[in-house]
Amino acid sequence: MAPGDRRRSLGRDHRARPRSANGASSFHLAWQVPPGEWVAAEATLEVTVAPSVDALYFWALQVSFTEAGRHGGAAHLGLQWHPGHPGRTAINWGGYGAGGVELAGSTSLLPSATGNPNTRDFAWHPARPYRLRIRRSGGLAPGAPPGATSWRGEVVDLAGGGPVTVVRELFAPGRHLADALVWSEVFADCDAPPTEVRWRELALIDERGRSVPVPAVRVNYQAAPDGGCSQTDSSVEARAFVQRTSTPRATPQGALLSVSRS
């Protein structure tokens, strides 16, 4: 179905397809942290109720790149339910510069059934925790443009006990991170069967290697006129931030959610 043919009743009919520019409905959890010279961001993601339809779902950790107050763009690292990849599972590490141009990066060692440099085959499993990590690399990877910083996207299967999987290096201006958040982006119908993901152990790492936990997030839902589905919700359960689709919304827009540090 062409984007222009999608239903135009969203906001009044939660069964409609999202009519945002990219055809997705998104909702976000913005990290509440003090300013700092952050060089890495980490979060554990578990897809506790997986999708059951042939549509793209994307759950990601996102950061912005900065240098002396200058914005160098933003990028996202996360798992995807992607019909074009083996087992419908993939991982994506990509982003855009301050001017909207897609960021360049190194060639990933992971294969890609779709041939997308950002989206690679990755056999993740529901009900297993995966540690997503974005960190500044020690040096520039081959092919990095002058003045850029190499940022590595990594994932660890915490249940499987396997090694760190490096997705690739991404090249962006700026030597520090800011504006960290996690989000769900859903390209399915708003009334598709429910899904659920849990985010745990959010953390930022500074120049000294000190890990700072992130106990609170600010809730944001994409507005219905902009293509957001009304049947999405974010909450806290068992020290995890939970995002659900096809469920009544209990947490209002702009609410602050927190988990205990103990």
C-alpha cells in the first residue's frame, strides 16, 4: 500500500495504519541525567512479547553527538523484527548528521539479506536480554572522514554468555554523547496483536570510565495527528521500563517514570 493510500482517520480510529512520514508509530523514553562528558551509553533490551505479523518493528537506544555545544547528528542501535531478514531478526546501527544526511560508517562483518549497510542479520531471541552499547572507539576506523569520531555499536547476548558482537563503526562529528533515549518504532497496524519490550539497567559512561545509572525517564508518545497510535503505553514493572503496543494507555504524555537503584 502506498503511503498516500493509508487511512486518514488515525486519532479517531486506533485500528488505522500510522500515517507518519515513514509509516511508523513511535514512542520514547528520554533519559533524565545531569550534563556530563559522556563517551558511552548502554541499555539492556528484552523483547518479552514478540511481534506475530510481517511488519517492521524497531527497538533502539538513541544518542546525539556533540562537541563544545555543537550538534553532530544522532544515531540509533537496536534490534529489529524485519520480514526481509532470516528468522525476521536483525540489528541496526545507523544515523543522520546535523544536516539530515545519512552518516557513513565502516563495513560490517555481519551479513545483510537486504544489503543495507545499517541493517544486518542478527539471530536474537524473544525473552532473552541483550545489552546494547554505543561507545567512542579508541581510534578512527579506515574510511572515516577528517574531523569525525568513530562510534562503535555493540550487542551482547546476556543469556547466551557469548562474546561482544560488533555491528560496525559509525562516523560522526563530536567526541561526546547527549540526549540519550530508548524507543519503540512500529510499522504495523495500530490494532496488530500486542507486543512488549522491557528496558533495564540504563547507564552512561564518562571520560574517566565511571558508569552512571539512569533511574528515571520522561515519557513521550508520537501524537495521533503525526501518525502515533493511541493504543501504546509505557510503564514500570519489576525495575524495568516497559513499552507495550495494542494496549490501553495508562501513563500520560510527559510523565516521569523511575526505578529503584537498590
